[in-house]
Amino acid sequence: MMRVEPILLEGHTAIAIEVKLPKTTLLVVTTDKGYIMCGALDVALLNERLRDRNIVAARATGVRTIEELLEAPLSR
């Protein structure tokens, strides 16, 4: 199952994506500048090997919902 919906963040529209996978849920909130994601995101890959793409990305571990993702401390 997959859910995609717009959400309002500080006066801007972002897209929230939730994908139910076997034994886990993939969570993403994305804008035109970058995205935050659950622990499945390989931040080191983006910051080191793909630095030239200028993607602003962060992740949060231990989250189970979009709401938790938005409130969790992020790592980059």
C-alpha cells in the first residue's frame, strides 16, 4: 500500500509519501529543495559520492509515521 499527499510546512507545500513494505514502512517528505526520510536513506552516499547533485537530505531513525518523521531529530 502506498499513500501520497500534500502537506503544508511553514507556508510551503511538501509531499508526504508512505510506502508499506514487508516488515517496515518507508517514509519520505519531499520538497523542491530536498527531502527527509526514515532510516532507509543513505545520507553518507548523498553527502559524499553524490555531493555535486546539491541535494539537501536528512534522516530520522525509529519513526513509524509521517508525523513522527516531522517531529524527530534529524541526522545529516
